Amino acid sequence: MDVVRRHARELINSRLAPARPAKDGWQTCLQINHGITKGHKLSERERRYVVDITCRWIENEARAGRGPRRDPPLALS
């Protein structure tokens, strides 16, 4: 989980933490679901929180057996 946490931190720092990211859908989601107001640079505390909830979600999905979606192989005719 250390590698996942590191990648989550890198992703959040580069794409979500800036005050005005190119695509702010994630900031909107954070505002609606977690009360983190969009339009400001995320604090270190907010960044840690987002990494924690992201990793918790991944762990819960893995425990429930819901890994990455895999389409069935195509049948060859």
C-alpha cells in the first residue's frame, strides 16, 4: 500500500492541490462530499486527508473483491 499511497500523493499534489486545476471536477466532489471548499490551494492537512480517504477506498474495494474492471476476452470467430 506504500506505493499506492505515494502515487496518490503525487497525483493529488499535481492535479488536485492547485487552487485552479485544469479540470476541477474532483475539487467539486471534495466540496460536496467532504466540505473542502474548491478554488483554493489545498493545505498539507487537506492533502493528507484526501490521500487517506483515497487509500481507504482502494483498500475497501480490494477487500470486497472489486478490483480493476476486466472485460471478458473477445471470442475469435
